[in-house]
Amino acid sequence: SLTTDQISDDSKMVEPKKEIVIFTRANCPPCDRWKRIEQPKFERDGWKVAYCSDHNYGLTPTVLIESNGKQVEHKGYLSFDKIEEVVK
């Protein structure tokens, strides 16, 4: 029989996954600005935010967005108000 824990986990999986990974490096002012200004907006909207500093991207920040089963890569600073255009 299912426990209530399992039932609540199942219902969570119905929600579309909204994850954003920011590829950063040290001494990257736009990366720091993104953390300060954009991250709180994304988190308030239910996004899970993760950072990765071990990568081969030449341009930082590079943003990997996973939303509604799609993955989108965006090079450069991504402001919260542009996210809808990017994931369309």
C-alpha cells in the first residue's frame, strides 16, 4: 500500500520541472550580477537554480534552461523577464 509520502511525491512530479544551470567562472561581473539580481526572481517563480564553474564554455554566464521537458542553452546574461521568449 502507498504511504502518504509516496503519494505526495507522485503529485509533485506532475508539476513541470523548471531548472536553470548557470555556467560561471571567477571574476565574472555579469555572473555576480546575475546571482544578485536575477536569481531571487527565478527562485520566487519556482525555479531551481544551480551553478557550475567546471565547464568548457568560453562565454560566461552561459545558461542551461530545462522547462516543460525541453532544454535550451542561452549564451550570455539572461534576465528573468526574457525567460518566456527563450523557452518558447
